Amino acid sequence: MTIRVLIADDQAMVREAFAVLLDAQPDIEVVGEAVDGHDAVAKVAELRPDVVLMDVRMPGLDGLEAARRVIGRTKVLMLTMFDLDEYVYEALRSGASGFLLKQATARELSEAVRVVAGGDALLAPSVTRRLIGAFVRLPPPRPFTGQAYGTLTRRETEILVLIARGLSNTEIAARLVIAEQTVKSHVSSVLAKLGLRDRTQAAVHAYESGLVTPYLRARSDDPSPAS
């Protein structure tokens, strides 16, 4: 199956560079480019891409508003120059599947497209945790004590906390010493019970509800938990 990608960025050099990198992948095809948010919305309707690489800051209609208008018809992967960008956080709240720094390598770019196209969320622990922690407005924190959260079981609550910390299913399985398929089942149950679309919304929900408390560190590559 070929993943159809639309690249939306007001800088021609960025669009062309990403197009070259992605078209070199056997399972990815760049079907179009958009120069701003209005163009992106129109191109989504016309080309029906599987994934849109959407620049956050564009003239006219910015990437955030454009993302809001197309989410539900395609998956959106936000692009940004900065690892702490309030606009990206708002995009995650709106339903974008994740975000990627423009400095990403060719491998990181193609893998991000595959992850998002597969219906998962791109939650890079080194960046997403800092972004959410910096911009979410939290109620008084309620540290995780091992008790069940709302309608979730204790195990589901534990997995929700680990999702918010940026762990993948494989990493969660290793941490909890359970099968990866069991983790997937728990994740599906968490999303269904809380009425959430994907892991990104689950992470945002965990922070906004106070289940997980952000803990920002000076180094963006620090892999330690965010609670």
C-alpha cells in the first residue's frame, strides 16, 4: 500500500527537499504541494492524501487553522522549527496526529509518515513531553498513586500514564512485563472508555486532567519520565 502525502509549507525549498526525500521511499508518494493554509485545505479536498505534512506558521491561513479544517478527512503531521511551540500543542488538542521538527533526518521523516498513516500518533518523548508540559493549563496536580482513574481499570490507568510519558507499545510491554498485544488491547480500551481518537489525545487528556504532572528538564534528550 502506497502512502499518499501532501506537503504544505510556504517555503519552496522545504517542500522540494521533503518531496525528494519522501519520493525516494518505495511505499510513499508525494501527490501534491500547498503554499499556504488555504491551498492545503483545497488540495486535501482535491487529492485526498493519507497524510498532510503541515507547517505551523504560514501566511494567510496558518497551519493550525488549516489542520482543524481537514482533520477527519486526512491525518495531519505538523511541522515546526521549534521543539517548544504553543501552536503545535493547540494542534495536538485539535486532533493532529503529532508533530515533527524540520531538522528531522530522512529516516525520521519517512518513519513519521508511516506511523501517522498507520493510525498511530507520533509522540516523541524528547520533544512532545516538554511541549505538553510547557503549554498545557493544568488543574491542581493529582499524582498517580496506582489507583484506577475514572472508568479505567488500574492497569489501564497505568498504561495511560506511560502513554503520556511518550512510551511506545513495545516499551510499555517491557516496562510492565506483559505481551505487546495485551498493551494494544488496553490502549484500545482506554481510548474507547475516554472517547479519545488516538494516543496523542490520550496524552493531552492525561496532562490536562492532572493525572500526569509535567516535569521539564533543561536537556530535551533526557528520557526520564514526565511526572
